[in-house]
Amino acid sequence: MKQFDHIDLNLLRKYSRQGPRYTSYPPAPVFSTAFGPQSYLDEIQSTNASGDAADLSLYFHHPFCDTLCYFCGCTMLVTRSRSQISQYNSYLEKEIDMIAPMISQNRRVSQLHWGGGTPSYLTPEEIRHLGAFTGSRFNYSEDIEAGVELDPRELTFDHMQAFRESGFNRASMGVQDFDPQVQQAVNRVQPESITRDAVNWCRQLGFKSINLDLIYGLPFQTLASFEKTVDIVLDINPDRIAVFNYAHVPWLKKHQKLLLEETMPSPELKLEIFKMTIEKLIDAGYWNIGMDHFAKFDDEMARAQREHTLYRNFQGYSTKAGCDLYGFGMSAIGQFNQSYQQNTKGIAEYYQLIDAGKPATHAGYRMTADDHIRKAVIMGLMCDLELDMAVTEKQFDISFENYFRDALVKLREFIDDGLVSIGDSKISVHGLGRLVIRNIAMCFDAHIEKMMKEKPVFSKTV
Ligand code: SF4
């Protein structure tokens, strides 16, 4: 079955607007510093007091990288100092030892993620040590989904063995573009052979799912050059591919000024590159999960979408719903049913708070009744690409039509463009609607206007 018969550039152009990625609802710009360390402690206590044995998800942020990619939008620190990295690891352990004893021992970890920065910048010994330390403080589920973000440039087989011994079984690596001129311009020289080595090692060691990230919109990219990159990626044959739109925000990320705007593809060319990429991926048998994410039809993520068990959290699409997420390390975000919490983004402040015996929480958010309703609708649309309004009415005791009168008016534009239909109590997303699902979700977001006015920090949807 082919997902898109025709990709209409006019529609992509029309919906190329700024918008949240909805890894949470409400999105992180709504978080407030009124939610601090004590609020987090109260949340941990109340969510572990009832004997509830809901599974856990753990996220660890490893901020260090050895060189700076000029396009980078992550919370990272460039360092060549190994002692700085080991100091940070010791603080991660202190943070684990502060938080883990407060969590009910009945709860198993079914999802683990190391992100960054570059988790693979740790030495194999550091990976083994931190992996064993974490494993000794939590109970891992047998079918744990444990993912790690890799930079093939620093990677050795020993690193991958260390990750595997620490329980990791999913890997994601940045490629961005294989073209040497593009790689030079963005200060990330990564020959094709080392990406192939990294993927081969993952396969050899039994990693279940391998994802490659691409970015379109980087300097010197042309339709022909990016097509070559896509061809190489298809030959490598990963289970998942993400194709991100480069967000050029030099007023937020100062180092992006090192990229000259005149060398970047025009907005029109970017859309053509995206269109070509989608066509090639779909022709090769990949399935668009939504937005810029593609997976093989039999990959667990595509399966989860068909079985309506897909979920979204701060790591993106996930196959494990209903877990409380605990974040460790600077800038890490946690998510409970009633709240979100984010650690401070500054390393000095992170150390200070941990030294003072406090959680490093800098900001957070407590969900309101309205947020819960909208979150269910937005996550339903983002993950299932359809929503049963009757189920939502029953779940929250509302009249969908009355509650979402404004949202349904905003949805009219998408219905007129053939991207959404409403019938039999269902809202269904069709065709290219998958690619602009963020725009569709925005219709139901009660915070969007205020965020756009006060903190317009979102990337373009396509
Ligand atoms: S390796 Fe990743 S996190 Fe580090 S600078 Fe490059 S893009 Fe950013």
C-alpha cells in the first residue's frame, strides 16, 4: 500500500509554519519556575505513595561533545577535558542516589534513554560503570526498550559492546548529510565508512532497531546532492529514518551564525528536497509515522501505530505508553501524569543544587483538567492520526462539539484541503495531513497563541 500518491508542494508550502513538536502537551515553553525542587519532591512522593506499580521510563542527559556541529540545536557543551566528563558522571550518580530511593521498588523500568550531547563520548569504561550503577539502583523490565544516541565519529566496537552489556538495544545516530562539502561547512566530517561501521556493529551485537537522522536545509545542499545522501541511507537500510528540517535560529543558538545564510537552500528548494526524500523513502517501503519520522512497515514503531499503542514523550515517538518519566542530568525533562519537571540547563547550577541535596528542578508545570483533555486529543491525533470523539466525550464527560467549538472551526481549513475528515464521530487525518500533523494538533492547543507571542521558539513544521 502506498501512503502518498502525490505530494502537493503547494500544500507543503502553505503549511510550512512554526509549531511545537508536541513531545509534551502543554509544550515546554509553558513551564514555569514557580515549579521548583520542592514541587518535584511532592510529586515524587504522591506518585509513589499509593503502591501503584506503573512502569518507569528513565532519561539521562549527557551534554558533552568533542567538537561543535554548527547547526546544533541541542543543550550541549564542547570539551576535551575527560575530567570534566567524569565529574559530571559522578553528579549523575549523586542525583540517582537522591531520587531512586524515593521511587517505589515495585516499579520496573521499561524504557531507558541516553541522549545528549553525545553519550558515546563517554569511554567504554564510563559507559559500563554508569550502566551498572543505574542497573543496581532500579529494577529493569526484561523487555526493556533501551535507546542510545550515537555519534559514529568517536565510536569503537568496544563502545558498542559496553552499551550492549549495559542493556541498550536500540540505537540512533546522526548522519545529517553524506556530502563532503556540506559536512565541511557544518563542521561535522563523518565519512560514509564510519557510519556503515557503526550500523554493522549495532547489527552484530543484536540491537533491535537502528535509526538514522538526516537534516535538510544545511549549506550547499542541492536536490541532487541530498538525493545521493538518501540513496546511501537506503543502501544502509536502517529500521527508522528521521528527516529534520534545519531550524536556523542564530538569535537563540549563537554558533549558528557560523553558517552563512547565502549558502543555504532557499525555502522553496528545501520543500523540493523534502518532497524528493519522502518519495524515495516511501518507494523504498518505509512508512511515514507522522511529521518527519519514517519506519519500516514491520518495525515496532509502525506496528505500534497500527495497534494504537504509540505514544509521544520527550524522546519523540515511543512504543511504551503510561510510564512516569524521570529525567537525570542538566536540562533533562521528566513527565508524570499530573506534571512536567525540567532540570536546570546550567551545569554550575546543576552541581550546586545536587551538592545542596536538592533535586536540580528549574521549572515545571502542573496539568489542569483542561490540559488533560487537550493532551488526550493532541496525542491521539499525533500518534493514531485519528480520534474517536465519542470516546473522548465519555472519558472526560464533555460534549466534544461544544468544548472544541473554536478548534473545529480552525480544522475547517484542513478539511477543505482534504487533509482531515470528520464523520461517524471520528476525526481522521489523510494523506499529506500526516506530514503537517503538528499544524493539525495546533488547532486544539489552548496555549499556542500566548506561546507564539511570548516565546516563538518553534521550528517550521515542514
Ligand atoms: S554531536 Fe550532536 S549534540 Fe554534539 S554538537 Fe553535534 S549535533 Fe550537537
